[in-house]
Amino acid sequence: MLELTAREMRRQIGLRHLSPVELMEACISRIEAVNPAVNAICATDFDRAREQARVAEAALMRGDPLGPLHGLPLGVKDLQATAGLLTTSGNVRLRGHIPPADVSLVARLREAGAIVTAKTNTPDLGAGANTRNPVWGATGNPFNPALNAGGSSGGSAAALATDMLPLCTGSDTGGSLRIPAALCGVVGLRPSPGLIANDMRPLAWSAISVLGPMGRDVADTAFMLQASMGPHPMDPLSLGVRHEPVWPVPELDLRLLRVAYTEDFGVCAVDPMIRRIFRDRVEAISDEVAVCEPLDWHLVDGHRCFDIIRAESFVAAFDEIYREDPETLGPNVRSNLEMAARITLADRAWAHLAQTRIMRQFQTAFERYDLILSPVSPLSPFPWTELYATTIDGHAQRNYYEWLSLTYLVTLATNPALALPCGLDEAGMPFGLQLVGPLHQDSRLLAMGAALERRFAATTKLARARPDLAALAKPRPELRTIVTHPPLPGGDEVLEARTAV
């Protein structure tokens, strides 16, 4: 049952071949069996989820109109507010926070019939691409729990990879949907700004951070996106956007595609093994598309530009806390705020001009190409005990997020980007391709992704890999604790309460 796609689950529910109650119980059983190995799930809402599953089943039996996600269990990233359910953002200051209302995305998914079942783990306040925090501990990679699952949507990616839940939410600033999807072997979409409304974004006009869907394949991701889209009066970026249908995903002929590719955008450090794997994947499709040629770019302004724009967003979100109670902020967040203190108005103006140049460079490229390919991550998953990658191929990384530059350069352009699983790397860990499409052509990007996914599925080496669930279900310590700075009141233990209040 749990190996079915989300869309097939929903189809069988509609036919009364699958009970929402039985599906919910199966997901809860899988969580209880596998989550101790990976720690993807943090706060749970099992009592309410079971009750809502019973309500969903009663509506089904009465013949009531059903929403597109009717009866499907949903995981929500712990950065996103859920009414009546712990939303800690992995931060000690918020370890008991229970929001009174859902963020607009969660509210829309509930309206579509999805059942919020649990929260998924994230780094402290979402800062970084290694999902570990002082409240819930660290999330391990389903293919090797000693390694990291990426972030900041690492809990969602690991939950999907292990079939704990059919659908999960994510969010993305510098790669937080794409990095964990790639490292765990699932699909993550950073959509065009405004496609999914966010009524709680601190900077309402900023496009640096977006909410997005995650799924085990492209079609499930599109299926969830369709139910997530729509304008909201509190999100100006969502107003006036053409919310064109993305589901069902249209068929697309690979032979018509004009593809450009880059290993590093001319400025990113990338491990030699990742370069080899990427070249192999490009070669695998080169004879099946109309054009496949290298993109000779050097986005030299991208690193400094992202530093400034990211720091600006962190000031908007966390400056008051930093001034009043800085010790409750993790080292990653504090480093961004300290960087912001050195930034001038002239720096900000330069960064926005540089971002405009980068955006226009991408837009010009899409006059010649349909799709741009790159690796998602510059290296294979490393141990979760290492906060971030400090060195790549001999190149020291300037800060905790520079190793995400393959994805954050695309963030600056604001184009939709898809992480697509494509077999394993030489270390036996999932490898992901980054597919970048034209701005506000998310439906076409998903169609291109689905076409490549079908091509990869026909070859064992390139098909989406799956973790060994039997190995993960073996008894082991439940949680990974990490040392906090400063120590938590009462010690360094992670929060034990996992249920709604």
C-alpha cells in the first residue's frame, strides 16, 4: 500500500478500494518502525490524524464531493505553522510553540483534503543544509543514517524516501527543497515566486524564499503543486500570477528539447566524483534530445550577491531576537546576522543590480534553450556530525552555506528548479540532477522532468534508487542528540514530547 504513488492512493480512495483509515494506520506504523533510524519525523498529530481519517472515510461512504488530496496523510516541514501542533523550527526559543493558525499553504492543503499527520525535521530556524537542531536532534540519510539528509527540508525528504508519508511540504531559499531531495533520492520543486502563496513571509515582496512540494516522483510533485497553488491577499507575489494547471503532467517528446548544461556555473567548487557522475548523466541523454551543449558561464558576482540578499532576509526575520536574546539563535543564524551588520546601503544596491543581471542572463539563455542542467549537490552526503562542508575539492568554503552555491545561484535568477533523482553516485548514495526551466513555466519544467524521469527509469543505473527499509527497521537508539551552544536548560537532551497539544 505505502509503495503506491500519492495519486494512485487518491484514485483508489475515490474508488473505495483504499480506506483512508487503513492508509493512515499504515503510515503511522511505518513511522513507528523506521523513524527511529532516521529521525525525519518530529512532532506528531496521530490522534487528530486518525480522527480526520475517520471523517474522510465517512464522507467517502456518503458520496460527498471529495477534494483532490482527500484522505492523503501529509508531512509538514517544521518551519511551517500548523494550528494546534508544535511548530518549533528546531529552535530552543520555540520548543513549546503551538501556532493558532496554519500558514496559507497548509490551510490550502487541508482544504484539498490532505490530513496533517506529523511535522518533519529541519535545521535550527532552517539555516543550513544539514538537518540537525538542539530540539529534535539530527536527521540521518535513509541510505546511510550516519550521513546527512540535506536540508533544510531534510525531514520531508527522508520521510518520503522511506514511504512514511506520501506527500510532504518543503521550502527553499538557497536549495532547501533541492538539496535534501537529491541526497535522499526524491523529487523537490522550487516553484516560480508567487505560485504558492505564503501569508507569513516577513518580506512580502522578496522572492528569495518560496514554499514548495516534495514527492517520490515528478507526477506526485505536480499533483501536490496543483492543490497548493493560488493567490492570497496577504502575499503580493501571488497576486496576478497565472496559476496555470500543472496536473496532469503533459506528455513531452525528449527529441524536441534544447538542453544546456554546466557542472559548476563557472564559479562553484564541485567534487571530481560528482563531475564524473554528472558527465555520465549528460552523455546518457545527449543523443536523445535535439540540442545538448555546454553553458559557458562564469557567474562571478553570484556568491557576494547571495551573501547580501540572504543576510537582508535574515535581518528581517531574526534581528529583534538577535538584539534581545542572541543565545537562543544557532551559530548559522548568528553568522548571517553578523554579516548583515557589515553591509551598507551601497552593498544592497549593488546586490540587487547583480541579481537583476543574473536573472536576465538566465532569461536570455532560455531564448536558445528549453532546459538548463547542473548537479544539485557538489558532493556526496557527508556525516551529519559535520555541521557543513568546509572544503570541496581542496577549496575552502567561506561560510556554512557556500557549498550550496549550485542551487543558490539559481535562487538568484528566481527560475523554477527541480531536483530529479538519477541513480547512485560512486559512493552508493543518491545522485540528483538540477533541472532549471523558464520563469513562470513550471508546468513545462515538470513535463521536461517527467520525460527525463521516464528515460532514466528504463535503465537500472539511472532509475530512482530506494533505501533498504528492512535495515532501517532494526532496533537502534531513537534519537541523535547534539551539543547545543549554549546548553539547553536541564541538559542537552532533545525534546521528548512528540504529540500535538
